[in-house]
Amino acid sequence: MKKTNIKILIESMRILSREIYCEDGVATAAIAEAAERLDELNDQLADQSDLIRKLKLDIEELEGRLNG
């Protein structure tokens, strides 16, 4: 099964939370909160990925200085 792009999944969940009907609102609130949490986690993952890329470049630069 192909995985849905995370941004599409998040936006789909936001739309679902607004469009579906639930008498007590628990399901819609849970879907909305899940979308928000996924969005936050996705942002954190992107930040961590950027940091890892920068650290790799720093390591390569230091190795070059030591070996050069």
C-alpha cells in the first residue's frame, strides 16, 4: 500500500474533523487533535533532519581539516 504524503494526510484529517458529524464531538475533536499533533511532529522531524544535515557537513569539514 502506498503511503499518503504527510501534508495531504494532515489536511485531509482537518477537513474530516470539520465535515463529519458526531453528536458529542469527541470523534471530531480527536481527529482535529491528531492532525495538529502530526503537523507538529512533521515540523520537528524537518527541523531535526536539517540539524543532522548541518552536523554532517560540520563533521566532513573537520575531517578535511584533520586529514588535509
